[in-house]
Amino acid sequence: MRSQLVTLCLALVVAACAKGSVSSGSPDGGEPILTDGSSDASLPDAAPGAPDAAPFVPDARPGTPDARPADGAVPDASLPVDARTTVDAGPVDSGSPDSSSGTCNSPCELVSQCGCPADQACDLDNSQLATGGRTCRVIITPGTETSTCNGISQCAAGYTCVSGVCRKYCADDTRCTGPGGVCTQLTYDSTNPKPIPGGKVCSANCDPLTGTGCPNGWGCNVYQDDNDRFFTECRPAGSSGQDAACLDNEDCQAGFTCVNIDILTRACLRNCNAITGAGCNASDPVCYSFVTPVKVGNTTYGVCDN
């Protein structure tokens, strides 16, 4: 056995992490990632898909796993942290959350999509992110949850382009597909993230073992929000497989997580079901769980090792 894992932590794929939001920015780290819809020039970084900077990674070192509990749970390790998506932006003007009074807030609403012509969509105005300003924009390609995008006009009405993938606007979790999809807060200003009023999107309801629910070729990982809820999100897949060195999840192939092996070393380990062991193989047959069980819906996730 290379090492048994007592405190194992996940190096999260979605960069620029701070609990409970989703972060993204322009490829060069400069101007806003959300456009007015007339241009697809701005592409949100990486995945949750992936936001701007690097995620916070808790300390973790291999050791001897705790004794196997009587209920048959697998040895302990530690838990993944959070995902943030920020939208880099600039100045101000007006904006308010969607109306619940039956009237439509001017100029339009992100969730209900009222206020725009039938062939257009309501989206955030990148010049008014500080106040949640909105604008009507064109739809070139009606992308949805499993669609990649280079700009917001490649997403359907009710969706926006966040970190290279279309995400559905939401006011709360009821609009999102469970168990992995939750309503996450968009932020602006990657150096000092601030919430965009009314700007929330659903995370992907995806499968960390198979990548189902993500765009073709992308991987799925588990994250944690401000309320300590675990949820899933997609990210572009890298080329590194089991035990290969990595800096974050985007270095790893779909179905893997970048894990701290010791204080200086990270490696990609295969995702697995910590209760059934599904996902592991003969080379790395043991699915290690976490000190705090990482559970999404009825599935508890871990990583494979020998």
C-alpha cells in the first residue's frame, strides 16, 4: 500500500475559491466576463467550469486510516472545500431581484425572463454588475446545462455563460435539478469578490464517477457551500490519471480529483462511491471516505487508492 489516507483533502477544480459562490473572469483576468449579448468575445475562465484563481486547499497528509466502523464505512479522510464563481466587472447603475408581485421589474428579469422580446434573453449587464443591472440580449445558440459557451449569446433564455458553460439562473434551490444542483451566488471583482444582486445560477447536477450531466469531455467534482452543503459542478478535463501529479482538478482526467498526498505533493485519484466501492479497480481497490462524509443525495463519495 503506497499510503493509507487519514486526512485526505480535495484540491478543488473551481478556482478563485471562497465559500458559497461561483467565480469566473475574462481569460486575461481583465474586463468583465459577461457581455451584453451582441458579442461573444468574453469567455469565462476554465470551468465549474472553472473560475479565476486557485481554490483553497486544506492541509492533508497520508497516515493510518481510523479503524473501520461497525457499520462498514470505509477509512476516514478529510473533506473538499467550496466553490466560488466571480464575474469580473465594472461600474454601476440600477438592478433589483426578480419580482414576486406578478409585475415585471424593468428592464427584464433573470429567472422569469419577462421583459424581453421572444427571440431575446434577459441577462446581467456587465457594466452594471455592482447593482445587478440587467439587459436584453440576442440568442445565437440556445445552450443549456451541458453546453459549453464562449459568451452569453451561446446560451438559451434563462441561462448565462459562466466559466465556459451555460448555467441556469435561479432564486433558490427549487429551480435547480437535485441532488447535486444548488443555487449559487455569482460575484464580480476577482480581487475583492462581491455578490451580484439577483445574480444566482444553478450548479450542475452531475456524477463525479461518470461525468454524466457535464459537457462532453468534462469532469464532475463535489464542492461545499457556505451552509456546508455538498453540491456538484463540472470542469474541463485534464490529461492526468491515477497517481499522476497535479496542481488542481483541471489537471486530472474526468472522474478524478486532485488530492494532497503530503504537504508538498498532489496527485490525481479516481472518484468512487465510499459505501459500495464503485469506481475503483484492482490496481487501487480501496475507496477512502472523508472525516466528514461527503454526501450528495444518497451517495457518499471518496477516492480510490491501494
